Amino acid sequence: MANVVSRIVERFKPVRRQDPVFGSMLYMGDKLGYWEGKTRFPPTDCEIEVFVDGSRQDSMERQHHFFESVCREWAQLRETIAPKLREIHSQANLKTLAAPWEEFAVTSISIPAADLESGVWTNGLNAKSDDAHSYFIEMRGRVPHTASRDS
């Protein structure tokens, strides 16, 4: 009986792992199939949330490579993202931004189990002048696809 109870308790116990790139992570379950954690984003030297696609036993090699590619190419990626930030900010706040990266800070990144060329991923951002909302840029590879703001 104790063995049965132990297995039931183990089944519902949160699964955690310590990842060399993403730090302490919590598995969100087989149904959702991703991990949550916080890590340092080297291009901005800030801590961000990461939402990492993967199974309980995933080695995370593809996800590590994806994140390293984003970090390495961030200077170019942020230039392609800037027009979408200007667009969503002007729609929401009725004013145009000359320098979006002085206004916005990356707060999260979703990390697919894919390479940067084909991955669909999202940047979460906060605006200094609008702390009541979060902004999101969905990327298809290196190309910004949609911009949105929570309500």
C-alpha cells in the first residue's frame, strides 16, 4: 500500500531540472510539453523568463543551440523587430517611437526545439512608459510575423 501511495505522490510531484544554459527549470507536464525557467540574456545582461519546448527526458541540445543563435544574432534580430515594436506601440499609445530599444526591454523568450531558420518563437517585452501591459513579437525564424499587446 505504501508503494502505491508513493507512486501516486511521485506522479504529481513537480519535475525540476538544473539546466546548464537555462538554470533551474520546472516541467509543465506532458500535456503542455514545455519547461519554464529564468536565465540571463547575454545581449542585454538581464534575467528573462524562458519557455522551453521539450519533454521530461529531452537533452535540450536543439534548444541550447537555438538560444545561443538568438544571442549571437541579437544585434541583427533587434533591428528586424524594431519596426513591429514601433507599429504596435503607436497603435496602443498613439505616438511614434524613434528608438524602440530605449523604450522596450526583453522579458521573455519562447525556445522551440528547432533551429533559428525554421523556429516559431515569441519575444515578450515590457515598455518603460506602459507598465500595465506586456508586448509580444511572434517570430518565424528571423522574421517578425505578428506584434500584439495584452489587454
